[in-house]
Amino acid sequence: MSKQQPKFEIRDKEQLSVDLIEAQYALKDSRGKPNAKSTLILMSGIELAGKGEAVKQLREWLDPRYLRVKADAPRMLTDTEAFWQFYSEFIPTEGQIVVMFGNWYSDLLVTATHVAEPLDEARFDAYVENMRSFEQDLKNNYVDVIKVWFDLSWKSLQKRLDKIDPSEQHWHKLHGLDWRNKKQYDTLQNLRRRFTDDWYIIDGEDETQRDQFFAQYLLQNMRDLPEHESEVKGKWQQAKIPESLLKPAQEKLDKAEYKKELDKLSKRIADSMRFDKRNVVIAFEGMDAAGKGGAIKRIVKNLDPREYEIHCIGAPERFEARHPYLWRFWNRINEAEKITIFDRTWYGRVLVERVEEFASPLEWQRAYDEINRFEKDLFDSQTIVVKIWLAISKDEQEQRFKAREETPHKRFKITAEDWRNRDKWDDYLKAAADMFERTSTEYAPWHIVATDDKYTARLEVLRAILKQLKAD
Amino acid sequence: MSKQQPKFEIRDKEQLSVDLIEAQYALKDSRGKPNAKSTLILMSGIELAGKGEAVKQLREWLDPRYLRVKADAPRMLTDTEAFWQFYSEFIPTEGQIVVMFGNWYSDLLVTATHVAEPLDEARFDAYVENMRSFEQDLKNNYVDVIKVWFDLSWKSLQKRLDKIDPSEQHWHKLHGLDWRNKKQYDTLQNLRRRFTDDWYIIDGEDETQRDQFFAQYLLQNMRDLPEHESEVKGKWQQAKIPESLLKPAQEKLDKAEYKKELDKLSKRIADSMRFDKRNVVIAFEGMDAAGKGGAIKRIVKNLDPREYEIHCIGAPERFEARHPYLWRFWNRINEAEKITIFDRTWYGRVLVERVEEFASPLEWQRAYDEINRFEKDLFDSQTIVVKIWLAISKDEQEQRFKAREETPHKRFKITAEDWRNRDKWDDYLKAAADMFERTSTEYAPWHIVATDDKYTARLEVLRAILKQLKAD
């Protein structure tokens, strides 16, 4: 499945520059339109093959204002952070081009060649597969990822090392590799061949070709503005709506008993979250007035406000909406405290965005797998993802809405939109049913908690968390 | 000048909550309006005095969605980072409330009590003065800073330490202080009295009072929505427009000579920026077509694209505009590479925003001092700020505009807006003159470079940078 290497020829520089600028402006003008996209360029390669020079030349040919360069020294991959976490903030926004000199592949290479604990081939390949899935998800969400390997033969590399200007030498120490060592060079070449199948390989031997081919490859990408497809082939398999959603359980709990149990469980929750080495993400979804706020209060009851963060998720800000829908969650997870609670979540993609048609069928149907991969990455990097759906009956919701309207300090909790959402009750149930079926995974199962009786619900939420922390 | 301590009484909890929510919603609804503001709460105090509990209670009384809690362990102040740099990202956006448990004062306290190198009183007081100026600038830009010290007597502290739940003890190690040590307690109290003059001091003895008074103090602040004043008292002293702006020098440089000198200077630039320990910020302003792009190209000629970052500054995004105007620059500086170049800058406040009346007279007239303080903070934290104004004559600009319109790959550089700005030529000159007079400081002087002859201009820019790097 090796990538067909594109063929280019040397062109008139002036004309190439005009073409680049025009394509760049078309890309930029796509912002907010049905053919919007952004371009992420991952650059890796042999030292002194001319990555830097090629970008420098590119910056002269196009308008540098819409080209952002990110350069980070490679970092070891760890098992407490997904490979994308360090970089996700810099995923380009619609219309933008970002060049990443340091990227997940350079991290993979330093990790694989680490003297003390090199990666074995199976893990190496697993990483590559994971990275490709991530890039495909980006592409599906209108971030093109183009990958360019700057190659250089052993002989030419040695010649260039001989001639290098001393003031520039510090660059060539950055990557922690000894480029005078033939064995290391060969190892690196063998390793990179395990992932460069779908890369464009540029030979750094000839400088003009190098800069021109790189620019022309980018040009080709920029000109290819996608029509955001929205139609799906095939019929959607609607999942059966679970009984627990249609008729949430109605047991009532006695207040005294509740208080006693609550005390016990909330203490246990605080203790187990504190002493678990893993991070905890708790994700709440459910109809309006199902009691998310109340449940959250009980979770944090015995925690200090400095130990957790609560994110209440509404419609995305404009700058957020110009990124893949998961982007704003990546960023919140990246800077997260140990315990992070989401009052509404990334599942908005397959709930409100589906029901309100903010996402096309193709987009929301694709999202289940994307979300599963996202949560798997969190799970694999020592984060427990607890997902809770609070199930309320339609009657109980109506009563709570009315009560809210009548209680002054609760009035802010009820708006006209809540009543409108209620009209779409059945659509939301369907969407929820599909969501449970497709995203209840072993590593991040859904907990459906009946909430008509608030006392029972709150205890059930605590028990669900304890269960996933294996502290029950 | 000790702050008048506000007096509160215990109120009905239900009613207090209603009032808080209403005030919070009024604050939130102020976004984008002429009375918009945000509230930043800095909390410090004696351990176990109940900061955490007070915020927890607050979160129950108001809508937690618009209250963000930031909690960072105190960090030592260093001479390579201004005290606000770590926190500036979290300065609240209009309508928002942010609580900072870790803040510049807690950093100051750990720095001052550091065993090996305690701060002397003069430096301590200098920090406090600097912090107050920063907070005043925030307030002037519609971020209220309210500061609350949670106090607790030595006796009560010891009693509470005796009773503490072991699972919570890790909190009380965070601050690196031994709260069983009376001498340390006294030192801390003496130190904090050097800055708590303008703080609200809450006694943590009585829990109900503590939570209520804290909430009521916040309520008082939230209710006080500012009318953004715009009128200024007194007449503006317009600076004389320097000859160098009215009639930029016209010497011409021979191409061969230029090339030779450029080669030499751009190498020296690259070397000195690389080997200087300090960071470098290069700020460009000037009329359209004055040659900012060309000058930047020559600065980075011998640098690798990974060594610097170029920020082209246009109108702020909406989420940026909801913060103090310096906010987006704080953030760019915070994540900056060693060498950061701004194509247009924070001086937009006193140039385009003044001329186009996006900022009120009060706002832009206040900005000179704010900007000076900002640059002084950078200078004090080992950053060289080089400011360059490219001076072009009106005739030369017209010729360049026309040339741009006629050259395909330069056409993107010229828009109708450029022609419109040209109509306001004299207003911009006046604004520039005032800017030079008020912001040309010893630590960050302006360099006015005549640019009708591009060759001369580019070399002059390089010389100006070398001069400030003391490498000329």
C-alpha cells in the first residue's frame, strides 16, 4: 500500500509563488464555508536534508501570515499521555496551514531508538497504526495531514556535516542522535520505513528540487478543497431504545438512609480518587433537569475545590467550531486537573448536533468510532473515563421544569430552549440508544442511572464511579 | 491607606443565593456591552482558614458554570519570567468569574520565605508595587481584581491541625510551610501585612460568617458594573511630528554594497541572537507598504525557521476582544520561542484603535503607561524589546501601492482598506508622534528607520537590533 509518489517538475519560481498565494487565499477564504479545511504538514527526515531551508523558501513564496511553524524538540512517548496530547492545541484552524517540525513521528523515532528501553517492533507498529487512525479522523474532520520525509544519503550527510557552520551546529544536537554513526543512521532508516509508506519522500540532495517539490506538493494539497460530503450510503441501523430509558426505575429511598449512605460513599469516592494514580474523567449526559448538577455536587462533596475541575459544555465558541469537534475537549483534557467532570460532553456530536442537524448524517455516524478511539487513547494513558447517563421520565421532567420556574433561585436553570428540547424527546431517546449501543466499550462503559428519585440516583452515580475505580 | 473593611451581616441563605445568581447573570449578560467587566478573585491566607470551603459554598450558591477555579501550587518568582506570565492566560473573559487559589501573591510569599535565598524587604515591596500596578491596569481594562485574605489565629490553626482528617492532609503540605512552627507563622503574618492593606480580610474562625462574608463581598463586586468612561479631563498634549516622519531620509544605497553589508549584518544578527541568553522580541510598526515584510525576511535570513516565530497581528478575534487588549500579546509572549517577531503589535491600541476610534480617548490615553509597564516587565525578565517604526513618504507609499496592484504575486498585499488608511495619513502621523514621545523608554527605545530606499532601510533595521543587543 505504498503511496504513489507524486511527480513534479521544476517550474518558473514567480509563477509558482503566484499559484501558491492564490491557493493559500482560496484555502483561507474557505473558512466557515462548506468546503473549508486546514492543512497540517508533518515534517521529519534526516538531519541536514534541508527541512528548515524548504520551509524558509516556502515562507518567501507565500504569505507568511497564514503559515504557522511549530518546532519542538522530540519528546519520549509515555504511557501517561496520548501521543497527540502535546500537539493537539496546534492542530490548525480552518483556512490555516501549520508546519510541525516536531511531531508524533519524531517522538516515536526517539522513543524507538532510546538506548535504555527501545520499543519493540510490535509496539512501534501499534503506535503507527494508532497515529494513522488519528490522522484519518483529522482528515474526516477537515484537517488534511500531509507528511513529508526529507531524505539524504549517508554520503551526502557526512559531506554536509563536514561543511557545517559552527554557529548552526546546535540544531544538529537537538535530536539526540549521532549522525556520524553509520549504524544509527541505518537503524533510523529502517525504522522510518515502517511508517513512511504514505509519506511524500523528498531527496534533499538537490536544493532547488527539494524546495520546489515541497512547495508543489503543498500546492497540490491546498488546491484540493473538499466538498464536505454529508450523504451516507446505506440505511442507518437504529438501536432499540432500552427499557431503562423508556421507563426509568422508580424506587424511592428514605431520606435518613440516603444521608447515611451518601456520607459513606462520598468519602470513599474522595479517598479512592485521591489515592488512585490514574486521572479520572467523569462525563455526564442526560435530558435537561435530570439532575446532573445535583449529582456532581455529591461527587465533589468531600473534595477540595482545588482538586477537581468542572466543565459545563455549551455550544462551541466560533474559534472552537473552526476545529474538529473533539478539539475543545482535547484542550480541556490536556490542561486537566486530576479529576475532571464534564457537565455535557463530546457526545454532543451524536446527541444535540445529530438531533438539531448541526452535524450531517455522515459526520455524526462517523463520530462513534472517533469517540471510541479518543476514549481508548485516554484509557491507555492512565485515565479512567466514567460515563453516566441520567435517565428521567418525561413526566418527572415536566414537574421539575415547573418547579424551577416557581423557585426564584432555580429560575436560571430553565429557559425556553429547555421546553423546545422537550418537544424532541423521542429524537433524543433514539440518539441516546444509538450512542449506548456504539460507545459502551469495555474501557469506557455507559452507566444508565434512573433519576426520578434523586436520592437513589445520586447514590447510584457514586456507586458507578466506585465500580469503575474498582473501589466498590 | 489601609482598605476600609466592608461590614456584612448574616443573611437569609436562600435570598443570598438568589441575589448572587441574579448578579452573576447580570455580569454575564454584560458581555460585549458598554458596562462589561469580569471578576478575578485572588485568594490567599492561613492554612485551614477555609478558603476551599468558602469557594465550595459559593459554588453551591451560584451557577457554577460561570465560575472557574484555578488552583496552582505556589511557584518561586524568577528573574526570567514576569510574575503575571504564568497566570495571564487565565485572566477572566468578560462576564466570567475566575478564582485563583495560586496567584502572584502566594508566589511572592513562598519566594520571600525561601530558606536559601529569602527576598529582602525592598525587593518584596517592589514586587508588591508592581503587582498593584498590574491589577490597576487590569481594572482599567474592565477586569476587577478582588483580593481576599483568609486569616486564622495561631491557636485555632493548631486546634484544626489536631483534628484534620488524614486523607486531606496532603493539601496542607502543598505550600511547603510548616504550620506547626510558630516562628514561621509569625513571619508569614508579618510578610502578608506588607501587602494586605487593600485586601478584604476574613476571619476563618466562624464558618458561617466566613462563607457568607466572602459571598457577600463578591456579590457587592458583581453588582458594581462599570459605566466604561470614555471622556477625559484636560486637553491632550499632541506631540510634535518628528522630521524623520514628515520627510524620511532619501539616501540611496548601491546594490552591490548593500548585498555585502547585508550578508555581514544578517550573520551577525543570527549569531548574537543565538548566543545571547536573553529572549528577543522585535516589534514592527509603520504605514502600509513601508516594508515590514521585507525587513523581517532579512532578519531571519540566517536563522532556521525553527528558531523564531512571526506573529502577524490583525483585528482581534472575538474571544480575544473580550479580554484586556494586551491579553493576546501576553499569551503570544508566554509561549514564545526565543526570537519572536511581531508584524504589528500592541501599539495598535494607540495607532489604529485611536485613529479609527475603536478605543475611547480615555482608553488609548491610558495605554501608553500600560504598555510601558508591560515592556518594563519583559525587560526585567531578560527579554530585549526592539521597536522599529518604518517611516515611508506619502509619495513612495503611493508608488508601492500601484506597483503591488500591477504585480500578480504581490496583489494579495494590497486591499481597499490600505487605500482608506492612506486617507488618514495625518492622523496616523500624529498618533505615531505621540507614541514615540510617550513610549520611547530607556529599556525599550523606538528606532525610526527611513524606508523610501529599501536597501538602506533593511540595513538600518539590522543595525538597530544589533545596537540593542549591544553587539554593534
